[in-house]
Amino acid sequence: MGFIITDLMSQSSSTSSLSQIPKSLLLAVFLLIALASFMIWDQSYWWESREDYSFGYLVPLFSLYVLFDRKEAIVGMIQGGAKGGSNDSSDRREEPSFVPEKKLSALSDLMALATFIVGVSLYFIGGLLRAATMPQNPATLALSMGFALIFLSLSFIFSKKTFSGESMDLRSRFNFMLIFLFPALIWLISAPLVSVAETKIRVFLLTQVTVVVFSFFDFLGLAIERQGNVLVLPKGVVGVEEACSGIRSLTACLFAGSFLAAVYLKPFWKKLTLISMALILAILTNLFRSGFLTLWAYLYGAEAINDHWVLPIFGDIGSVHDVMGLAVLVLTTIGLLLLLPILNFDLSNFKKRLLGSSQSLVSAESTDSDR
């Protein structure tokens, strides 16, 4: 947020000086920075102690990048250049509405205030738990949820009026709040869920992976037996452990998909599509990994999945198990990058260019015939 304030001060308009920025806004920004700092300190414990959340070290940097990338939109809206910042009441009367704008705006303000109070309460409870005990999942989750609610509610509350004194309409205020959706909610991914919920998700994914792999081998007519989460093969026994449940790749791919959607996609439905595809790709690639490891153990023995692969040029690249785990993340990332141009494809522009090229060909042919 600091570079946004700096950009406000560097503008050549009348709102450029620091003294003209409302003190309440500066206090809100400093409050968010303080809350984010404490939350990052709390989550860093999980980033360091749990390998499946080590991607959390990237979350602060990526959040700052998204804010920097949207700096112009943020500055433009709070300076009064946003759409809907007009005070012309005659324009508003022309638009039919079942609920008066003032009543709807007042109701939205009350909901934002209630959201802020809930967020402060959650953050306070999480802070007390964190201070009274060692790091624990409920405290981290409460801090993350509280910060998200505080961030979003404050962005809505402070968008009521621009620096030029104009009132921003309700739609523009919601659009302004959505600008901060990624920096506010991404912290819910970089922190563990409540232990009970996380355990249930792990067990569910673990069971489904085991069932799918067993069904695939049974369909191929290969000798295999399933005993819970253990697969009995002719050359040994393979246990589908918690790491094979896919929750590690699921959280990392969800973070990658959320970041790519926030930076490279504009319509909300496209963002949601990419995030959904990130989850699907993570599940599919993890099934491929589990199936490959089971096939490797079927052919070369259960202990073979821990053998190291040695390449002529690169040397030892790690065990088969670890290499396939890395391959899941690489394949999912490549899949998401390939989906970006597909989702950004503009059919209308393509038709215009196609029609334009066909018209130019027709005109060229007509000139050639005239000659």
C-alpha cells in the first residue's frame, strides 16, 4: 500500500500532497500493514515447519505484486476518475431501480461495518490464542479470516467518497473492493485448515486415490489386492501414504491458479474457471503420479520407488518418488499456462480480423482484375 500512497503524492493533480490524503485512510493503511505483519509472522511458522506450505514464502511477494499491478486502477478510483463518481442526480433518476440507491447504499454500509466488526473479533481471538499458546491451526485460521474481512470491509467503507469529494456509486464501490480480493483472501490458502477438517480432506483424497489406482490396475487385469490404503503387488506391498493424497499439490496449485487468475484474467468467470481447472489438474496429475509409482513398484519391486534416477548429464536427480512429486507441480503449472491464452482468446476480435483480411483479399483481387 505504500507505493500507492507514494503514487498519489507524485500525481500532478490537486490531490497530490500528503496533507490532502484523509488521515483516516492513512490510519487504515497503517492498521492493515500492522495486521498483515503479525499474520505473516504467525504463518511463517507453518511455512518453515511444513513442507506442503513452503510456498507461503511467496504469498507476501505475490500480494504486493498484485497491488502494484493494480496501482493505476486503485489511484484512479480514489482520486475521482472512476466511473460512477458523478453527483449528477438527473442521470440517476433515469435508471429504474426497485430499491432506492440511498437505502441500498446505507444497507451496504451497515453490512460492511458488521463485516469489519466480525473481522476484528476473529483477528483478536486469533491473536489471543497465538499469544497464549504455541502456534496452532485455529489461531492461524482466525487471523487469516479476520484479516480478509477487515481488508475487504475497509476497502468498501473508504470508497464511499473520492478525494475530489464525489460520491462513488454502489457498483463502483463493489468493483473497487474486488480489486483487493486476491491480497485479502490468498492468506486462507497459505495457512493450514483446522486439524479436523484437514484430516478429513486428507483421508478422503487418500481413499479416492487408492480406489482409483486399484480399479485401474484391476481393469487392466493385473494382479493386485487392496487392503485399506495398502496395495498388495506380486513384488511387494505399496502403502499409499498421506503425502500421496495430493493435498500438498492441491494447495500449491490453488495458490498458483489464484495468482495467475488475478494477474492475467479480468472477467470473474474466467478467474473462477482457471482456479477450478487448477484443482482439477492437481487431482489428475496426482492420480497419474500415484499410478506411475504403483506401476514402477509392480515392475521392479516396492523398494524401487525409493531408488535414485541418475541421468548422463545431470547426475543424481533424486528418487523416483521425489521426482514424480516435482513432476506433478511442473505439469500443473504448464497446464495452467496453456489455459491462459485459451481463456484470453477474444472471438469477436478474431472474427473482425478474419473479415478484415478477407475484405482486403477481395479488394486486392478486384484491383488485379481491373488491371
